[in-house]
Amino acid sequence: MADATLYERLGGEGKIRALATSIFDNHAKNETINARYGASDRDDVIRLVTEFICAGTGGPQSYSGKDMLAAHKGMNISEQEYVAVLDDILDAMNVNSIGKREQEEFLMIAYSLRGEILHV
Ligand code: HEM
């Protein structure tokens, strides 16, 4: 029997929304990156990131936002900012009691997107 999807093991849409909310709120407190989100609509970003995670981990939702290259194009995001986002994701996963295996898988997905996000 096949393994449950990462979406299922993360606990489905409700748990993923809670995770996306913690990630956004960590960004807002993180001095390395919070200026980047100064003009952001919190609910909008949380909704899009929730959809992105759901769709990208095997959930039935579709993602209505921009692809990662288009979303970050022109920002010239640095390595330091990228690591700050990964730190916020890791902290949010711990706060939301996500299992170790799921943390590793999710962090690997996040890290693998760096070519579309860093210095574009
Ligand atoms: C794993 C890494 C990342 C993922 C999965 C990710 C995901 C996303 C998503 C789904 C959006 C919404 C796209 C849309 O508006 O249609 C977004 C927007 C954005 N991201 Fe990222 N991102 C990542 C890394 C970063 C980094 C390192 C920064 C730098 C601080 C950053 C800054 C932003 C900003 C400023 C926006 C625009 C928010 C707004 O529209 O108000 N992201 N990101």
C-alpha cells in the first residue's frame, strides 16, 4: 500500500493553513525579512501560501497564485534572506507539532525552490 501523501501527513488543509499562518507571523517578526512584507495583505499571503503547500504536497486544491519565479522576480532575494525564511518555516513546523519526517520532506521541497527565488 502506498504511503499517505505529505498533504495527508501534514494533517490536511486546516493544519496547513495554521502552518502558513505561523510562517507569515514569524516573517513579520523576523528583522532580516520583515520589511519585504511591509505592504502585504496578511490574509492574502496566508491564503496563497496555504494553496501552494496544499497543491504541492498532494492535496486536491489548485494554486491560484503566481509561480515562484514570477512571484519573486525583481526582488533580488539574498542567501541570508532565503535562510531566514527557511528558519521561520522550521520554527513554524515545530510550533505546529509537525513530525520529524514531514519536517525533513517539507524543508527539502522549500530548499529545492531556491533556483526560482534567489537573486531573480
Ligand atoms: C521556500 C521558499 C518560498 C516559498 C515557497 C515562497 C512562496 C511564496 C508564495 C506562494 C507567494 C505568493 C505568490 C503570489 O502573490 O501569487 C510569495 C510571495 C512573496 N514572497 Fe515568497 N516564498 C519563498 C521564499 C521567499 C523569500 C526568501 C522571500 C524574501 C524575503 C520571499 C518574499 C516574498 C514576498 C515579499 C512576496 C509578496 C507578498 C505579497 O504579495 O504581498 N519569499 N512567496
